[in-house]
Amino acid sequence: MTWRGRRARRVANLAAASAAAIGIGLAGLMPLALPASVAVAEVRPPLSPLPAPPALDPARVRLGEALFHDPILSSRQALACSTCHDLSRGGTIRRDRSVGYDGRVHEFNVPTLFNVANNYRMGWRGQLTSLADKTDQVLTAPNLMANDWETLLPRLRRSQAYRARFSAAYGRPPDRETVLDALVTFQRSLATPNAPFDRFLKGDVGAITPQQQVGYDLFRSYGCASCHQGSNIGGNMSQIFGVFGGGDGPRPNAVRPPRTNAPAASLADAEDERHVYRVPSLRNVAFTAPFFHDGRTDSLSEAVDIMGRSQLGRMLSETDIAAITAFLESLTGEYDGKPLVAAPVEDRR
């Protein structure tokens, strides 16, 4: 298939996904019609509990953790992965944008790395589906770690400590494959299970509050779960941002109500990907502000309002916004057996 054919298929898929989201969103609380041959028991719910992390080699997890926090990975040995993906701050940096090499502001808000291995698509553009490929891209991108393998590998091999740890974990000195595997293995360990909502899905009806239950019902009936689905509640697909307007462009504090129900982002916009982004996971979203690809708001309730207007064409009431926000707060899990805690959003740069 030619590149034009692949692009056309992607645009068609996006259009279909947008239509599905709009259709479900406009359906409100009306039940969906199912073929008579489909039994209710066979319909899978759109959201599912976060699975337990897979069994991981402890030596490789510890090695990956050491690399993750070591600025040795960056070209000038000035930045570590944890510089932007701070695990004490929700796995992100809590700024609208971070600043990379030469003082250049990054194009996008830093996404959290918690539960990243449970995403199908990586990064805001969602163009990669391999965590190893994404890690490689981050290490070598000019405004991220700005390194190259010809520089990094000799540097690691000169370290007696890293030579010993790679030999113990992999039986050989560090090379591209083992460096990426160690970093990916550590990222796979960044799971945050046991959120109240997970316990609710497993049968503990008292794990979430009545308001959170209402928010969950609205989240499904309004169509939010058509894109934010699966066990990661997102991270699986790309979507046009601004289906009903208020997507890219100036970064207002709030999106104005749409004048019409006609989608503002055209297929031509989708084709050159100016308005297309990965649908992010909503797990731990209460602790990963600021929100959206450009970090346009620090307020979770305002983010819900923006999504209602721009993605569903709905003017959500204050009661609905409060209920959906409360539901999203039930998605906060535990890391290393402890609940995630909030950290303040830093001053914008």
C-alpha cells in the first residue's frame, strides 16, 4: 500500500471513530440498540480493571531504574528521564511544557509514564506502538536527550558499575538492545493498580462514592468511554481534538460553546495530522495536571468542561462536571503499595 493509501485509511478510521464518539455523545442517556442475536452478557464493558504488572526480572528493573534517574543518558549528561518524568509528581513534570536542550520549549506537555506499558499508542502523536521504539526516539531526539548510540554506549562501558550490572542482568556489556530492554522493563514496572474504581469493577460496590457512580454513568452514556476505553481508560487510539471546535489554536482558559454541531476539524486537517493526537490514559489524571497536549489548564473540572464542548458538543451542567470530575478522581491508583500523592503545579514558563 502506498503512503497515500495508508494516509487515506488512517483518515477514514479517524472519521469513523469521530462519528462513533459523536453518535454516542449525542445519544445521551438513550440505550444503544443491539442486534437480537447479541446476548447482553456478551457485550464487554468499555472499561476494565488495570491488570497486574507482569513478572519482571528484578535485576533488570533495578538497572533500568538506575538508568532512568541517571543523566548519563543525555548527551551533555545534564538531563535524566526523571527530570521530566518525576515519579513523585504523577510521572510528569507538572508544567504546561518542559524545556529541553538550548532552552527550547518542548512541543507538547509531558505525558505521565505511569501505566505506560499498558498503552497501545505512545506519545502525543501516537505514531509509535512499541515502548522500545519510543524510548529510542526519546534518547536520540535533538530536544529531548539529544544523544546517539555511538556516544552513549562507550560512556556506559567505561563505567565499572554499569559494566558489572549489565553483566549480571544480561551476561554481556551494555549494547543498544540491553539498554533499551532495561529502560522498558523499568517502565513496565510503573503500574498503579488498586484504584477505587478498579475495586468497584471487581465487585466492591462501596469502593466509589454515589457521586462517582453517577459520574461513571455519565462518562459512559455521554460517549467519553468511546475513546477513553480499555483498562488504561485511553492510550489506545488517535482522535481529532476539537471535533466541535475549541481544539488547536489560541490556548484560552476555556472553550467557548460551539456555534453549530458541524465538526470544526476537517478531514484535510486530520490528513496532515495538525489536529490529531493520541487519546491519553485517564488513570491518575487527578495528579497529572496541567492537562491536554498543550497544558492549557490546571483544573480537572475545567478540562472536563472543555472536553464536553470540544469533543461531544455538549454544554455540561455544573452538576455533571462535578460528578465526572469525582469519577476521574477514583482512577488514582497505588505505586509501590502506596497511594499516589498530589504535588503542586509549577509556575508556567
